[in-house]
Amino acid sequence: MSNLFDLTGKTVVAFGGNSVLGSSITKGMSEHGANIAIVGRNIEKAKQVVQEIEEAGGKAKAFQADVSKRESLEDVAKEIEEWAGGFDILLNAPGKNSATPFFELGEEEWDDIMDVNLKGMMVTCQIFAKKMIEQGRKGSIINISSVSSTTPLSKVFTYSVSKAGVNSMTQFLARELAPNGIRVNAIIPGFFPAEQNRKILSEERIDSIMNHTPMNRFGTPDELQGAAVWLASEKASSFVTGALIRVDGGFGSMTI
């Protein structure tokens, strides 16, 4: 069974790989043999994740890029290609959030969040999928969505809308890229408290989340590794594309 999840010789390009969830996912992939390109705007954070992967016996390198700028993405794609010779797995895990109420939301803030969460993901998929095709490689694209993509949550209006777009884009690209041997899926994480969402987790909100989560707890970052490694593996998930995989403690199954 372990051969099903073997990623030896595969190269993962991880945008947002220096985030709490992204770094945990990449560490899980590294443990299964993959080489990891950690890409983020904060190069120091990316280097820290690389160090942690290397200390655990893996191979990784840090790269700097801004997902909201096409030129930056094109440049980093060339750099990673020179380092690894090509790539097989694309992890899209960057995310930007805001708790601004709807009637106070400005267009600049809307555009900023959309540029990172949706447009940036689209351009990233466009650039890297094209290169995978040129390299003649089958590949796997894994987009990180959110429970707010299917059940709109209070206080995260723009974020919720952007992640709903991620789900739609994932399924469209699954259809678009299947003839080229590239699978596209998304993971829908539940509540994994991290830097960007702790500021909106009041005691009242935590109680509300727990009441809506059958498993009655938050997730831990390492609990995303299994789903990600499965979707990355050409053997284990060879017939899986266009799927939206929930890892949410049952949050999406609750109604009243």
C-alpha cells in the first residue's frame, strides 16, 4: 500500500508553502519522497520551512514570488524549472482574508483579496499547467479552498466569494486539463486556527463553530497531509479529478 503514496522523484511547487497549512502539507509530501519548491512573498519564512524539511531528511528550496503579479509568476516558474528540471505537482495554498463588513468594504480591499485568492490562483494554474504540458508530464494540481466556499460565513465576505470561485475554477480546469493528463482537485479545510483567522475567533464564534462541527474540535495542520498526499499521488488518485474534498470534522454535513 505504501507504494500507492510514493512521491519519490516528484517535484512539488507549493505556493503558500510557507503558511501554517501549506507548510504542513509540503512536509507530508516531503516525507513521501517529493522534492519541494516553497514559494512565498516572504522569502525568510519560505527558507525556514525549507530548513525544517531538510532537517527531516527532505530536499527543498525557497523561492520568492507575488501571486498577484503575472511577471513574478513567470519568473519563478523558470527558476524552479532550472532547479528541478520540471515539476509534477502544484499546490495552491496562498490566502488573504479580511473581516470588513459588507457595507464598509472598499473596491481596493476587494481587488486585493481577489488578486491573491482567485485571480492569482488562475494565473498560477495557467502558467504551471502549460509548462507541465510542454514538459510532457502528467500532473496534479491541488487548490486549497475553504468551508466558507459552500456555506457563506459571517465576517469573511470577500474571502468566501473568492473561495467559491476557487471551487468553480477547480472543476472547470479538471475538465479542461484532463486530456493532457493533469488532474485538478481542491481540498476544503474546516477550521484550522492560524494567523490570519485567529483575529475573528471570539469566544462566541468558537462556540458557534463547535456547535456546527460534529467532531467538536478544531483541526490540526497535519490532518490535511493525508488528503493532499493522496491527491498528489498518480497511483492512489489516478481517476480523481474535479473533486472537492472536505477535511472539516463534519462541518459541511450540519444543517440545524
